[in-house]
Amino acid sequence: MAREIYLIDGSAFIYRAFHAVAPLTNADGFQTNAVFGFVSMLNKLMKDKAPSHLAVAFDARGKVFRHEMYPEYKANRPPMPEELAAQLPYIKEVVEALGLPSFEMDGIEADDIIGTAALNL
């Protein structure tokens, strides 16, 4: 069987889920739409593609090396909504509970982690 490796930009999945799924809350009023959407997309990928290997990369919070090269990098992007930021730890817990490797590095974005990993496979 051939190796089929998927390297997921978890941060892109998270934003997509947050904006694609209508606000959902649990019994305590905590917003959960990003968690629900992320898990749904991940489950669909695993079911439809059945990769032999799957890993998730996340953007680190704060500035990345590109800010040193170009201070205006993503300057017009609004900050992460608090309702989304609060869901991040739960999404990372799901990834860990599924036994999936995950990567996050200070100053590095998920797509750079993925690009580096892809070059070294």
C-alpha cells in the first residue's frame, strides 16, 4: 500500500470552520462552532481519503519571521476574535486525543512548517 501523507494547516481549518459554521454554544453558553467545524472537516478528510499518515500544524501566536522582513505583513488583518481564540485549546485537545502529531513553533506559520516537512519527506 502506498503512503498517502496529509499535512493539515490546522489554523486554516480553524478559521474556515469558525466562519463557515453558524455560532453554536454548549449548555454553559461557550461558543463551540470552530471546534465542531474543525472536527467535522477532519473526520471527513480521514473518512474520504483514509491517509496512511496525517499531521496538523498550527500557527504560533504573535509575530513571525516575515514581520522582520516586512513590518506591514498582515497589518490589515483584524485580530483573532475572542470567541475563536477561546476554542483553540479544545481543538488542540481533540487533535491530541486522536493521536495525531501536531506542530507549532514560535515565529513560524503552519504553512511554513508544512512546506519544510514536505521537502523532507
